[in-house]
Amino acid sequence: MSRFDALVDACHKRSRPILMTTIAMGAGMMPLALGWGADPSFRSPMAIAVIGGLMTSTLLSLLVVPAVFTYIDDLAHLIQRGMARLRRQAPVVAAHQSL
């Protein structure tokens, strides 16, 4: 399976549970964030922080992590190609130095 196909498949499989959890937690915290309930001055900032953290972690999980994985995988392939090129050129350099 190609890297792109694997990323699309993984994101497709993981997006539903991630989004369901985010929506459920966000909906559960919304009354507290809006100040409906007991002592809104104390609980409202906490609920807003939780909702912001959920949205941030969702974006990181679904968008940023696959993109960073792609960049790191490209870098690993570039390093492997460079190392293979150096290994192929090393005997030639050693042969020229012995003359």
C-alpha cells in the first residue's frame, strides 16, 4: 500500500471516533461554558479551556500529525538515498587515494 493510501485509510478509520468524542465532550461542556448551571464564574473558564483543548487535539490528530508524518518520511527517504550514494562512492574514493 502506498503511503498516501495508508494515510487516507488511517484518517478515514480514526476520524469517526475522534469526531464523535469531540462533539460529545463539546456538547457536554457547552452549558457550563455558556454559564448555565451552578457557579458559572468558577466553572465557565474551565469548560472553555476543555472545549478549546478538544478542538486543538482534534485538529492535531486529523490534520497536523499526518502532514508531519509525511515530511518525516520524506526526510528519512532522502537520508537513506544520500547514505546509499555515499556507500557507492566510498570504494571509488579509497581506490583513488591508494594510487
